[in-house]
Amino acid sequence: MLGFQAGHYPLADGESVLDCLLRHQQPVPYSCKAGLCQSCLVQAVDCQPPALATRGLKATLQSSGHAMACQWHPDSDVCVRLPDNQALSVQGHIVGLQQLNAVVMKLVVQADDPTALAECHPGQYLNLVNSAGTIRSYSVANDCRQHGRAEFHIAATAQGLFSHWLFNAASLGDVLQMRGPAGSCFYVADADQQQPLLLVGVGTGLAPLYAIVNDALAQGHQGPILLVHGASSTASLYYRAELRALAASHSKFSYSALVRAGAADADCQQGDAAESALALLAALPVAQTRVYLCGNAAFVHNLRKLVFMRGVRSANIFCDPFVERATQSN
């Protein structure tokens, strides 16, 4: 039995807290249902969530009884409530909206308190909540610790409530709530700075990789840094000029763009991003190489398996799989 908003809802065998609440038409926000985005947070009342439901949450959230409803499968009666979004969130205002190509929007949000995002590493992700209560997780494409300004690259999706709002209704000055950060896909400066870094992304998977590259360069990484960005066509690429300029000014950084279809040009090649990455990996000291993989979940999970089979240590593989899903609002 599940207690929620003064109601009691019978749990089916093996059912998660999230699925039970949704089945009973309770307004719980969620996105990936995979324990990644942390959109479906609930707070336990007089009970203890299991470890799986709190994995990856900040210590402060764990200590206050918060858990991911999609990963909580109770074996006895539990009582939960929706968290206080204001207490968990950082408020900010939209200060930048720029289309980077036909389907990707750059969103820049300035936190009202510039110090509020001090714990967010470049490449981690934040949950954004608009005024309608629509919540979605997006990776940051910059170092928002510097000025409290977070940059996101957001692709328009057919069923995406947040992206539909962003492309069709969002305006400068609109208020957004930011929750997080979360995710382990970021540069660690105290690791071996001689290690090669291989970063591979497709689509807006470039966003966290762009942040990681800039962070590694800013912190004086000494090993080679190789970035591969794949897209369906040249029209789907973006930040090409910025990345070429970065490569021109940093001898240890190289950038390659690949397109699956259509005519390539002087700055990109036709080919497969995963195959290109594996070819680059073959020329590197595999056991010492750190690999960062970002983009759609199928691409990330498949390439993670391939680089591991070629000898990259599991501890040296950092992934940020994007899950496209219509987001429920509360």
C-alpha cells in the first residue's frame, strides 16, 4: 500500500512507487524512468527508501529522505510526499535564447544567486522546471561555477513538452527553477593529467563534451584531448567555428566532425562517429585513456561496450546517455 496526498494506493507486485502513482493518476513529474534524470523525486515519510532509490543523489537529499520514485519497489507499506521544489531548487531567469541550427536551441539561465551553482561541474546535468511545472534534465555546456550562468543545448523533439515550450513560448526574463547537479560525466583534475582524453558525442551530446574540453584545457591537462562529434548531416552540426578556433589555439586538442549522410565539406567528413572513435582509440594507450560518451542512449551504451571490450578500464569510461521522453508535469 502506498500513502500519498492523504490517499492510499494499492501497489501491484513488483511495481515502483512512480508507476503506482501514475496508475492512480497522481501528478508526479518524471522523465527517463531509469534512475538517471532524478525528475521523479519523492520524500519518504516515516520510512527508509532502499539504497537503489537513492543512488546518485546528493548526500543532503539522501539524509532528508528523498528518493527516485522510479527506482523504489516497496515490499511493505510506505508513505511518500512530493518534495518542496522551492527548497530543492535554484531560481534563475532566461538571459539567452539562440538557435544553433534548425533543431537545437542554446538556452542560457542566470541564477538569481550567482553562488548557487558552485557545486556544478562542467558536463553535469541539472533539472530545469518551467512555470508550468514541466521538468526535464539537461547537461550544462559551460562552467556555471564562474558566474552562476548555465548554458544548455536543447534539441526540439516531437513529444517533448519542455522543448516545445522552449521553442514556441519561452522568452527572455522567464523564470526557471534548477535542481541538481547530478551525473559523473565531468573532468577530474586530480587524475593523471597525462592521460589521453577521448570524447565522443552525437547531436546535443556535444553540450557536456564542450564543457569538459574547456574545463580540461583551463585546468592544464597535459595529455591529448580528442573530440569526435557525429550528426546526421552538416546542417545538424553546430559550434564548428568555436571548436576549430579552440583546436587552433591548443596544440593538444583536436576536433573532428562526421556526418552520416549528405555531402561533407572541408571541415567535416562522411562517416560514423563510433567507428571513428574506435580508430582513434586504437592509436592511444588504451589502458590509460579516459573516454567520455554523450548522446542518445543507444549510441552511448553500444559504444561503451565496444571501448570496454577494446581494453578501456571501466573506471575510465564516463557516460551521459540522453533519454528522449515526453515529460509529465505537475
